[in-house]
Amino acid sequence: MTVFPIGTVAAVCHAANRALQTAIGDPQPSPEVPERWERVATEASIRAVLAGATPEDLHDAWCALKVDDGWRYGPRKDPVARTHPCLVPYDALPETERRKDALFHAIVRALAGS
């Protein structure tokens, strides 16, 4: 089995997430090539999956990062007000959001050899 470098896996995860967001009617303004902070966060999530993290664990870690950065729950994503509707427990996420976490997890496991 070919094991791809983390940077390659991160690029595939980013592209898949952008495509899924567009498919569900929530296109993201992030560039095709992610910014440095996005790459660092994605690579940390990849390492977490390789260490055994579940999709729920990934969501919990994302929530903690957002809260640490001053974000809070809000009915709409608003970067100025720093609110996000996904700052809820994993079980309260919409199915499409849980699928995003599952897709990321599956890509990492398929490409990083876990």
C-alpha cells in the first residue's frame, strides 16, 4: 500500500471539504490552496486520526480551537461576530456536518496508511 505524505493528504482533505461544502450549498471562501493556519490545523487533525481519533474527537478538537480563538455558538457563521452554528456537541450536529468529519477521517485512513 502506498502511504502518502501528510502534506498530500492535507491537500486532498482540503479539496474534498471544499467540494462537499459546495455540494451542500455552503461554498467556502477559503482559497484553493489553504492558508498556513489551515494547513497546520489540518495536519494536526491528520496526526490525531493516525493516533486513533474518531470523527467525534476531531469535532471536539475543532470546537476547542474555535472557542480558544474567541468564537461562540451562533445560528449563523459570522467571522466578524465570531459565531458558528457547529459549536455544539457532535451528536447535535446536522448530518451533513458529521459526514464532513467522517469524510476527512476516511481520506486520512485511506491515504496515510492507517
